Amino acid sequence: MTLQPDPHLAMVRPVTPNTPQGCEECLAQGTGWVHLRMCLTCGHVGCCDSSQGRHARRHAAASEHPIVQSYEPGEDWRWCFVDEAMV
């Protein structure tokens, strides 16, 4: 059995973080976060599912941008919210 690449990878673009200092929504609201994720379609920086706001997941649902990358120092992984899997 050959694994097929995630079809959502086609939505990955060269991006730079919109708010390199942290989660866009948490910064606007004055709240904190646990870990950060960057959208690989538009560069939105949102907080993880362990954070109160879960802004990375909310952004993915609202924008239909499925893939994020960890925006934590020393981490290099990607997650597809649609497939709930590492890519």
C-alpha cells in the first residue's frame, strides 16, 4: 500500500507570519496562549488547541485554510485540520 500525499498540501504557499510576535486574535484581545501555529496558506498566526481561544483551528475553519505549521522555536511539523493528521 502506497500512502498518497495529503491533497490539502496544494494550498500551502510561501508565507511570512502576519503577527510574528504572537497569536493575532490573542494580541488584539489582550489574552495569552500556550503554543502558536502559522497558517501555510496566508501566514495567520493563531494559538493551539490547548490555548483558550483555539484561534489556529478557528481560522482554519473560517478561512478553509487547512494546514498549519508549528510556530514554536525548534519545532518543524505540519498539521492538516481537515484530515486531523500530520503532513
